[in-house]
Amino acid sequence: MSSPASAPPAPASLKRIVAASLIGTTIEWYDFFLYGSAAALVFNTLFFPDSDPLVGTLLSFLTYAVGFAARPLGALVFGHYGDRLGRKKLLVLSLLLMGGATFAIGLLPTHASIGSAAPVLLTVLRLVQGFALGGEWGGAVLLVSEHGDAERRGFWASWPQTGAPAGQLLATGVLAALTALLSDAAFTSWGWRVPFLLSGVLVLVGLWIRLSVDESPVFKAALERAEARRAAAPEAEAERTPLVAVLRHHWRDVLIAMGARMAENISYYVVTAFILVYATTSAGLGKQAALNAVLIASAVHFAVIPGWGALSDRIGRRPVYLVGAVGVGLWMFPFFALVDQGGFGYLLLAVTVGLVLHGAMYAPQAAFFAEMFATRMRYSGASIGAQFASVAAGAPAPLIATALLAEYDSSTPISLYVIAAALLTVVAVVCARETRNRDLAEGDEEREASVPVPADAER
């Protein structure tokens, strides 16, 4: 029998919560991916004009990677306060930070105007983006996971995950439209700024929707228990932060989450970001063709993620995740062989299959990670596991792939790089416990006493 905290909400309420998380994550991923696409297409000439073209691309991808370095810090800060104050407040803050930084990039002077200060300012704004995204993901997926019922949690929690392909679709679509409508000179001169400035409008829409949803009932129930404990025995309330509690109770789960992220993160950025470089420099395809392929494949990616999430409700999180990890490892050599054919259809097939297989990992990930952790450590645990892995996985992936291409002039080392990540993920997932149908309040009472309740917590 469901507890009050875990009883499923009304369908209309749950759909509103899912919509709030999805729209917010779409906007934040739009901001984040927009930078990656711009780094591959124009930032090398606008901010690093004195470099060799491939070296300039490496430098622009380096500023791209800097955003990932800030994500663990965002996970720590947002996870700490999200577990103490609630999910909703932190999600609003993350959206404001991400949108503000992206809008500022659209106004940023280039190297031609202010010299070396331009890449420095670009890097600072990228750090803000990474910090905000490090806190966004955990809160968005938890808000849905903690509202939904266990029977369909994988399906509902997969919808915020579709914010990644939706953001990629939106960012790539805007860039593709601009490159089609504008000449190369106009796009390089001012057209690239338009997508960044559009972020300001999108953030206002996201804020309006996010402010309308309620706090997670599972979190509110845990907070009430903590309040009761403090009232009954204030001297016994342990002075431990959520981070310390996570490392005490969930260190194994954090390591598993990090390992599970390796193939998912690396394969995604090779397939969507690095491919813009590879297709245009090694496969002889045009910039527009590469953008269109990622655009169409992202639409397919968006469509399949809820299906993979629903399948994880039927057969388990681990089997679906393993299909994706093994699949991307096996697909890498055919992936580059298809792109090397030089036709748009081959490129589209390569990217689409890669993203469909990626979806098998990404879809169950939200519910899988949420189900690993106790409520008052969940924001910290899920965020730390996901975002610390991104530093070693997604952050350097386009950089490493570009460097391997420059060194060996071959896609073989890049394929081996992704295969190694896939093997690591397979090991991590095999070591994990199956979490399907787990009550999110399970184990809370005996472990949540390790986390103090602040006086200003949201009730």
C-alpha cells in the first residue's frame, strides 16, 4: 500500500510537473548545446583567430570543456541546498543563471574588438553555464521522480531527459536556419549572436512554468520527519551536510552512477558535437549537411527516449541501460565507416542510430539514479554521481576526439576511445542493484537523521 508521500498524484498535476521539468531542461540544454555547436562552427575564428583552423577548434572546444569543470561544483552547491531547502527554489535559480550567461554570450565582443579579453570573458560565462547545469539536472529529474508512482517512474522521469535532445534540436535548428538564410560572412559577423539572445525570451517562459509547480511530496514528508526529530531531541540532531551523508551511506552508488555515465556522456558528445568537425574536415561534407543530420537525429532521439523509459519499467533499469552501453560500443566502427562514405544519407543514419542507442542509457538514467539514494541525500547523490563523471567523460570528449584525429588522421582511435568507455559502463551497471519499483521513501527513516534540517527550509 502506498504511503501518503509516495501515492501517485492526479494525472493533470503530474503532467504539469513533467511539463515544468521538461521545458526548463530544454531551455538549459538549449543554452548549453548552443555553445557546443558554436564552438565547432564559429568560435575558433571569432575568439582564436591567430591559430591554425584545427588548433583554433581545439581551443574553442577547450572553453567548451571548461563548462563541464564547473558542473561538479554546481552539483555540490545545488545538491546541498536542494536536499535542505527543497527542489523547486534551486531549479528556479539554475534557470536564471544559465539564461543570463547565455544571453551575455550573445552580447560578448569578439577578439577583433577587445583582443585576448574576449576568450577570457567567454570562458567565465561558460563556467557560469556549467555551474548552473550541474545543479539543474538533479533537481529536474527528482521533481518528477518524487511526484510519480513507482510503476511508471521510468516513463515519467524520462521526459525531463528528453530536454537534452529537445535543447539540441532547438539549438541546432536555430543555427541551421540561420546558416541557410544568411551568407557565411553575415553569420560570422552577427548571425551567430541571435540564438544566444533568444535565450532571454525562453528563460521568461521557463520561469513562469516552474514557479507554478509544487515541491516534491516525498521531500516534504522527509522534512516533516526531520522537524519532528529536532523538536523531540534537538541535541541529537547530527550536524552533517547532505554531502557527508551521501559519502557515508551511498559511496558505492555514487561510483556506480559515475561509471554508468561514462559511455552515455562520451558517446553523446562524439556523435553530436565532434561529428560537426569530423564531417566537415574529414568526410568532405558541408556545414549545413552536418547540422541538418544532427537536427533530424535529435528529433528521433527525443521520440525514442520515453519508449526506452517505459521499457525500463517493464524489464528493469539495468537491462535497458546495458543494451545502450553495448550498442554504442559496437556501433562506433560502423558509425565512422558510414560518415566516411561522404553522403548525407549515410551521415544521417550513423548519427540517428548512435542517438537511439544513447537513449537506451539516458532514458532510464533519471529513475535509476533517483532510486539509488535516500530522499534527503538524493539531490546531492544523484547530482554528484552524474556531474563528477561529466568532467572525465563529456568535458574532454570532443577535445580528445579532435586531438586523436589531428594526431592519427584516422577515426580508429576515436572508436576505441568510445569502446573503452562502453566497457567501463557495462562493468558499473552489472555491479549495480536493480531499482525498478523501489519505494523512494524506502530506507529514509534510518538514514535521514544524518542530515540536519535548517530553520529556513521550504515547507
